Amino acid sequence: MKRLFIAVKVEADGTLLRVISNLKALLGGENIKWVDPGNMHLTLAFLGDTEEKRIKALTLVLKDAVTDLHKFDFTIKGSGVFRNYRDPRVIWAGIEQPADLESLYEKIKSGFDETGFITEERHFRPHLTLGRIKSIKDIDNLKAVIEKYSDLEIQKVNVEKVILYESILLPTGPLYKPVAKLGLS
């Protein structure tokens, strides 16, 4: 079994790296597991544990789903937390969602639905996870820090391919290993 997900790789550049660095500094006393900037990605579908014999069929479904899609851009903008400020779990950077990103997600999801691959049933909320909150001592500070970046345009991302990743969980953090890369036209 391999733990799989489908994503768009995000190469963190200047502003995104500065925002992450500032968040780490301003929230340094909190128990937060920060995402390695080298692992930044926008998840399109989480597949979880998948039998290795199904990977080839999965790759064909993905290839078919992206065949007619063209390269496009999206913008990373703003910040927030998942759950809420009373019980924060994730610090995220937002995505200004172009129709192309929604179309990519829908084509992949419908391809999986038609062929019996199971994906999460959650509503698609595109975001970049910046940190996973283990515990927070100062909620007011967290809220002030996050709101500081809530409307900041952070980075433009060019989407040229979709990647099927294997997620290998290690004590030092996850290792994301590309299994297949599917280019957009």
C-alpha cells in the first residue's frame, strides 16, 4: 500500500518565504509544526492508502482528466486558520481561485468517481497549509498575526502539471515522492 495524493507543486518564492519566516518568528512560543517550504503544494485530492497494483490505472484516469486542460495561474493571497480561533488546527494561505483550478479539480474528481477511486467527500477549499497547530497559549496574538496577512497578495503560481505523490511519513516529517507527473497543454 502507498499513501497517495494529487497536488500542484508550489515553489515558494520571496514573499511566501518572508511570510512563513515572519509567522514562525511572531508565533515562535507556540506549539506549531511548520510545513517545510520545499514541501509546499496545493492538494487536489487525497486518496490515502492505495494498493500498488491500482497505481497504473489511477495514473491513466489522471492523464485522461488533464488531457484537454491548459496551463494556468492562480494567486496565493491572504491567511487564516481552519476550525476557528477558539480551536485552531491549521494555519493556511488562501488561494484566489480561478475557474481553471475548479475545472481541474472537477475533472479529476469526476474521473475518479466514474472509475471507482474514492476521494474525500469534503468541499474543495483550495489552500496552502503553512503550519499545523498542536497547541496555542495566546489566541489573541495568533489572531493578530494571522490578520496581519489576511489580505496580502503573496505569490502567483503557474500550473503546468499535476503530480501524483506518495506521502511517506517519517519521524522528521513527511517525504513527498512523485509517482507520476502529468503535464497540462
